Amino acid sequence: MAEIVRLGTKAVAGAPRHVAIIMDGNGRWATMRGRPRLFGHHAGAKRVREIVEACPDLGVKYLTIFAFSTENWKRTQVEVAGLMSLFRRYITREARALFEEGVRVRFIGDRLRLDRKLQALMDELETLTGVNDRVHLTIALNYGGRDEVARATKRLAQDVAAGRLNPADVDEETLPRYLDTCVLPDPDLVIRTSGEARISNFLLWQSAYAEYEFIDTLWPDFTKEIFATLVARFGTRDRRYGGAKP
């Protein structure tokens, strides 16, 4: 896995405009300390604030975090219930600070399975921060890449059936307009913490040409200095999008 050398948090040339993070390792972090898994999730939630605050100085305009996947419902009822409670408390506690810091919050994923109180809080936070433009924070909640593409395809098919879209006009630029992320640029850099080297059904379409960083650090230990190191390293990459070097 990638070795991390800690740097400062000053913006560097060629910084990624959009960074997406698979925040993995909360449960293992807690287990290593003899604590329940939810203790790790609470520690991970606190880490989000630090990373969001670091974005402007690093030149990162868009940050997308993977908070809860469509597959996470398979976890124990105690852990799922605890996570849902944590999400409600996080939104309630952080709403004012996010607004005052110029953060615009969006949620992606299928909201229908979430409880109504949580859905209402999500709607309120999106409305409250809708005028902000300093940092765009997108939270993937009950999100799965395959599920997103399936829902997008269904909406596209409905438009074809209703005569609003000509099948002959459908190309690779069409489907993104139906995705949850339709108003966002594609991620330039995807980071996964905790030593796992897989993408776990996250932003499948959008990350076709993203750069990836798989690091051993568990999410609650992921600092703004580590974040800055990965952002700086991105600037050294040669992104050719399938083309050859001149």
C-alpha cells in the first residue's frame, strides 16, 4: 500500500478539483482499541469536519464521501440503527457550521429506504446550504454505483417511452444527465483508506478516468496532512485519458 509522507496543507499546482473518499476502517479502528464498532464510526464522523475544512486551502472544490452503501444494510441491526442515529445527529449538529463555512451539501443515493426524519433533515440541510459555493460536499448515503446506474437507466427509459428522448440520440453523454451526480464534475482522485484495494461499488460510471490512492491508514486516523500529501502526489501524475504521450 501507498507510503504516506506528511506535508503541510498549502495548495499545490495541479490539485484535483474533485476528490472522492471511501472512508473505510472505522470498525477495525474501534476493535483495535477494545471498543464497539460504533465508537469508531463516531470517531470517523469527527474526522470528516477536518477534511472538509482543509479543502479550500488545498484547492479542492468538490469532496464526495461514501457514508453508507446499499450493501451496508447487511450489517447487524445494532450497527445499522447506530449509524442512522449518527447521521441524524451529525446533520443536526453540523448544519449551522457547514452553512457558515460556505459548504454546500448534497446527498446522493436512494433515500426511499431511509426513515422520514432523516430524509427531512437531509432536505433541510441541502436547502440551508444551497447558496454556498466555497466547498461542495456530497454525502453518499444508501448509495451503490450499480443501483444508481439502474435508477438512472429506468428514468432514461421512461423518457424514451414518453417520447421526450429519441433512442437514436442516446450516447455516453446522455446517461450522466440521469445520474445522482448530474450537477457535479467527475472525480479526479478517489482515495480509499484502511488497506483495502477495491472500489466497493462507488461512483462506477463517474470514476472511469479517476486516479486512485489505496492507503493503509484507517479513516479515524486520516489527517489533513495525509490528505495534503495525496493531493500533492496527484499533481505529479500524467493523465492521458487513453491518449499517447506526445
